[in-house]
Amino acid sequence: MTRYAGRRAVVVGQATGIGLAIAKRLVEGGAEVLLTTRTAQEGARASMELGSTARVVASGSVDLGTAPFGDGTHNADFVFAGTVASARPLLRHVKDGGAVVLTAPAPSSATVHALATELASRGIRVNAVAPGCIEATAGSAAPLPPLGRLGSTEEVARAALFLATDATFTTGARLPVDGGLSSS
């Protein structure tokens, strides 16, 4: 599959769960992916799962000026980050017309809208997925949402990729991916 061929993405500090699911889908679709991790151990696990087509940097954050993509350029089509604070250092490296998707459980609509407004002049869309009731690690319990089941990291990844690639006239939006919990 080459849906994302020729595209570059940075996934910041999320080498497990949702971030890893996003990186996997991008790699499978032919994108060049730079994934940052919080620890070297996380990085090693992510590298094994993603294979040689993704670059994994164990740092938690990255300046594309010091960790460029393979050809030495510094422009990303997409940035996936948990918070505005983790995305902000990379904004100057996002291509005009690119996309930023925040993946925190509860980014405020006002925060997403403010960053979207700030980057609109460059044609950069900023949106957020707000996951909730996602399959948790063993031993933790989460309330079931109205759909009657927990969601998966893969479902959140698909929503994030939709906002990054297909929702080309959407910016400043916060998309709950929580099985209807936020609408109850």
C-alpha cells in the first residue's frame, strides 16, 4: 500500500499505544516516519515493530534541524504530538499545507483552535483526537462507554490519520474517539 508514499511524518514521544499505531499505519502506507521515544528501551521495541523504514530516536522530543530525514531536508507533512508543548518546537519544520494532530485525551477546544488560528496563514491544519475508554493495560478498569466496549489504539490511529490526511478543510476541531462517552 502506498497511500502515504512521499509523505513525511513525525510522531513525538509516543512509541507505545496510539503513537505506535499511528507510526505503523504510516509506515505501512509508504510514509517516511520519524518516531521519538521517551527511553532507549521504548525505542528498541518500536524499532523492532516498525522495521527499518522508520527512524526511531530515543529522546522524547526532537529538533528536525539536528535529526533530519534521510535526505537532509527538514520538512514534515504531518506532526502527531500529545500536546501543543511537544508540537511547538517542530512547527517551523512543518510544510506549508501540512497538518498537526494532537493526540492527548483532553486537549481543550480553545487550545486547538488557538494553534489552528496561528498556523492558518501557512495553510497548516491543526486538529486533535481526544481518546477515551481505550483498551487499557492489564489490571486497570475503565468504564464502558455507550457503545458497550472499549476502543482500540488502532481506532484512535485511524481517526488521527483521517484528520491529518483526508480532512483537508478541517482545522481547529477536536474529535472525541471515546465510544460516545463525551456525548452522554
